[in-house]
Amino acid sequence: MTNVRRISALATALLLAATLVGPALAKEGAVASFRGPFPAGAAPGTTVTLTWDLAVPDAAGDLRPWGGTPVGVRLVGSSGAATEAMGIETAVTGRYAADVVVPAGGIAAVEAFVRGAASGVRSDLPIAVSPDPLAAASPVPAPAPVSPASPLLLAALAVAVVALLAVVRRRRAVGAAAPG
């Protein structure tokens, strides 16, 4: 493999990683905070109206309202069944509301997400929910949220894999070209 081809392959891999990770990094640190009393005890099958604020940290780390975003909420029941609804931004920037049906098993978990798609395939980005709206309503402590792997870490891993493949290919090429 010539130097030009190696550089081209590396540039392509970096461009692909930046394309996939860039939008996710823009949303890093986003937080959804539910407003008002949370209907934790609502019966399965009933429709509840949820309102939440969506914010992202600015350069100084202060949370600022984040509006104009396709954001939704998902309710997960104790049986694993889930329902979701897309939020509609209210007159207040970064404040969303949605009517969502309570899933079978009641409300065991609440998730927020930014709706996305990559190559025509739905690819939602999870958003942290803080504080946990179920913690105050539940006598049992809620489990700690599992955060997705950092997009930056995934990009670094992708670059490392591409570099490793390039080294292996080069060693094979050098080994095949060496006189035996």
C-alpha cells in the first residue's frame, strides 16, 4: 500500500468517524428535566401529559435551553413494554410537552431522546433525565442510569482499529515481498 493510499484510507476513516460522531458530540451533556408532579402511579393504558425542559451546557458549562430539536419521551413499564411520544415545543424555548400512554406494568423508567436517523435507519440519541422523576415518587431507590459509551471514546476506538488494520496489512505486504 502506497503512502498516498494509506493517507487516503486514514482520511476516509477519520471523515467517517467525524460524520457519525459529530452530531452526537453536539448534544453531549444534554439534560431533560420534567416539570410539575410526575404521574408515577398512573394506570396502564391511560394517557398522561408530560412537560420537560431540555438544556445543553454552553462553553462555560452553564445549562442553556435547547429548542428546535426533535425530542421525545419513552415510558418503560415493569414488564418491559414501552410507549413513546414526540414532544412539541411550547412557547418557551427548550420546553416540550407530549401526551403519552402509560405502558403495561405502569411507569418503571422514564427516558428522553433526540430523534435521529443515519442512512435512513432510526438512530435516537439518549438524553440524561435529571433529576429522576420517579425517585421522589418511589420508596425504592431507582437504579443508577446506564450512560452510553462516550461518542469521543467510540471515535478513538474506530481510529485505533483502522490504524491496527493498516499496520497488519503493511506487515503482510512487507513479509510477502521479502526474499525467502
